[in-house]
Amino acid sequence: MTLLLLIVALAVALPWAAAPAATRLAGLLPPRAASVTLAGAATLLAGGAVAALVGLFHVPFLAMLEHLRLDQVTADWPAVLPVSCAAGALLVAQTVRLTLAARRQRALLSSAWRLTGECAAEGDVLVVPGEDAEAFALPGFRGRAGRVVVTEGMLGLLGPSERAVLFAHERAHLRGRHHAFSAVVVLAAAVHPALARLGPALDFHLERWADEAAATVAGDRRTAATAIARAALAGAAGSGGRGGRFPSVSTGPVPLRVRALLEPEPAGPRGRGPRAAAAALVAAVVVSAVLALGLAYGLHEYVEHSAREIVGR
């Protein structure tokens, strides 16, 4: 049974090692591929940790399926109830954290729509009165399509070509459903705290994804870089009261984003570094899956063995 506990410990601890590998790999990929990698890794690693705890929690129930009394199981493994209860407590804590995180996400979305409900709409753009410089992509909610929210203060700082870049940037967030990527990592972090470190990296790559889309629309990477720099710096200096955690032009390290726009469009990864990082991440995910399967098989075999031992007495 010690081996099964070791498998559970490895499955739960694995995200601490896999999260840095995912972040490293994302830094070597184009923005869109990096975002998909981070969100996918968060989902798989959180799922592996939950599966390990569920398997351990179900040991007494597996014994019941073998028609074993609980006292017979505890006689062979005295720690079964404490270990199962500990796994159950962790699952309850994960469920509570996950529920609270989901409710916060929904409350934030509802509040943003309520605050912008009276704003003037120009197509898919909602213009908010006020001197603060803000712009963000507001996801759809309750049947309403997503909108680009921008304040009068932000519009006043930008020229026509820069406004076009700003709108293209925020529309890329809506078109790519970037809020869903962010929500995935937020919820995964509620399940396993190690995955919270993926959030800042994902935010940066989502902004880079939208930056590249805006540069394509502008047709000139330098013009796009100038517009993004002005809008992002102005937004970073604002209150940020309406945008909250929604994809926004001011998110992430602005100098790195501007520098990337002043360079050629990113291509696919090359060299040994990306391959090594990809191999490390794939290995971590595969190990997580193997550990979960090994736990399920091991628990089944353990209960079967206990049943044979009890019957043979």
C-alpha cells in the first residue's frame, strides 16, 4: 500500500515541477500556441491531481464492491480510513475553492455588464464616459454578444490609426475567446495552487496573440507597436475599475510586448531548447496520466488481494 501512497503523492506534487516546464515551453512558442499549451497543461495537470485523490478516497467503496466489511479492510490496512478521509477533505476543499472561483468569475462578468449597461454603443464598441484611459474586451453574457469597451479618455489619447489598432487588439480577444483561456487557468489554480504561476504567463501570451492580430490589421508592425505602447501605458496608469480581470490592452509587461512587435512576426520554434521544453512538459503530462491509471489499477489489485486473504482465513 506504500507504493499506492507514493503514486498519489507524486501525482499531487507533479504540477509543481510541470508548471515551470509549461511556462518555459510557452516562452519558446508563437503566442497562440503558447496560450493553448498553458491552458491545456493546466487542465491536464489539475485533472491528474483530482483523479489521484478521487482514487484514494474510493478505497472503502471499492471494498464494498468486493462485499468486504469495513472492519475487515481496516484490519489489513489500519490507515485506510484516515487516508481516505484526508483525500476526501482535500477534494472538498478543492470543490469549495473551485466553486468560489467560478462564482467570482461570473460576478465579475455580471458587474462589468451592469456598469457598462448605459453606455453608448457603436457597433460592437461600448464607449464609456470619463477621463480614465481604459479599454478591454467584455465577453458575452446571458445572450449578449461580446463588446469592446473603451472610455472617452482612452479615445482622446489616440489618433485614428491608433484607435484602429486598439479595436483590432480587443476584437482579437473576443474572437479568440481569450477570457475562456484565462478562466481555465484560474479554475485550475483553484484545484492546485502550483498552477497559479501559469496565470501571468498566460496573460502575457494572450496579449501577444492579440497584439499580432492588431499588427496584421494595421499592416505595419511599427505603427501597431506605437499604438499598443500608448494605449497600454495609458491604461496601466488608469484605475482599471471596470476591466478587472478581462483581457485588456494594458495587461502584461508592455516593454516586452512592444519589443516583440518591433521584431519580425514570430515563427514556429526551432532548436534544441523548444524540443527539450516540449519533451519535459509532455513527459510530465504522460507521467501524471500513468500515475492516475497506476493508482486505479493498484487500488483494484489491493482490494482484490485483501478479499482473497480474508476469504482464505
